Amino acid sequence: MQNTIQIPFVTDKLKIKLTPLQALTHIAAWIPLIVMIIDAFTNNLTINPIQEATFRTGKTALWLLVLSLACTPINTLFGFRAVLKLRRPLGVYAFMYAAIHFSIYIGLDYFFNLQLIWIELSQKRYVIVGFAAFLILLPLAITSTKGWQKRMKRWWTHLHRLVYVAGILVAVHYTWVMKSDIREPLVWMGIIVLLLIMRIPIVRKKLSGIQAIKFGRKRAPARS
């Protein structure tokens, strides 16, 4: 049995049980935001603080999104089932940073001027792609709870497969933002494509077989 950390709230009936790995994930997810806020108050966000904050939140969103996509392949390859419980929080945190990224862009860069924002959308392809990725992540974050999973049934799985589309769009957005040196964005895109390939049923079945042979036991593949 895994050790759990109980976090009591107003009543004893309402408790959140977290494994040490889950607790560490939640703590780590907040660190980039806390560091950025500290840097903002201490004037350490470079000479262009809005651009730096936009870049940091976007990069953190990409990191968390890719980590959430990696959870199922990690379980498939290594039989590490505990990581499956990290998919939802990592995905929600990825959306949180994407929302902050988007808010900084339209709020601090353009002061919610719809006319200027529309010009950006019509003229800059990286803005269109980034906005499309955000629009995909929005319903995924809203429907990430078990309640929505029960209500939507099989449609929930179909909807949440769009996370790979969002991931590719984010990588394309990053590539077009960088313009010249696109080596790092291409690495991210390659990782996302690899994770997507690992989710293809025939590939996943073979990987599960390799894992089963390695650990000397048969194991049913985890659900998406």
C-alpha cells in the first residue's frame, strides 16, 4: 500500500489523499509561477518583463503538457502505475500556465484592445496557432473531472485525444515564435510525435509485451 498524505479541510469528512509523488508534483508545478512573481517584484524579469513573463509561462505550459502526455507511455514501458494519477493534475496545470500566458499577451501587451488583437490574429500565424491550441485545452480542462468523464462516457476519451493536437500546435507555435533558431522547438515536436506514436494501439501492444517480458508477468494495458 502506498503512503498517502491527508490534507484536512473545514470538516473531517472532506479530505484529499495524496501520495508523496502527487504532493511533489503539485508543489513543483507552482514553483515556476512563484519564482516569476518574485522576479517581477525584484525587477529580475530582464529589460522586457512582459516578454519574459510571456515566454516563461508558455515554456512551463509546454513542459507540463508534455509530462502529462508522457504518463501513459511511462506506465506502458515500465509498469509504473503511480504516474497515471499525475496525468490530470499535470494537464490542468499546463492549462493554467497557458491561460496565464494568454492573459499576459492580450492583457499586458495589448490591454484587451480587441481591434489590435484581431489584427494580430489576422497577420501573425504563430498567434493563430497558439490561440487554436488554447481553445482546445480549454474544454479539456473543464471536462477533466471524474464527473464529466462519467457524463460523457466514451465521448470523453475521444475529446481528450485532442490533447495531442494541442501539443503539436503548441510546438508549432513555439517554432514560429523562435523564427531563427528552431532546434529546441523541433525537439519538443519530435517528443510529442513520439509519444503520439506510442499511443497507437499496435505500438502500445508491442511495448506492453516488452514490458511484460521484462518483468516476467502479463499485464493488461492501461486505459487512455
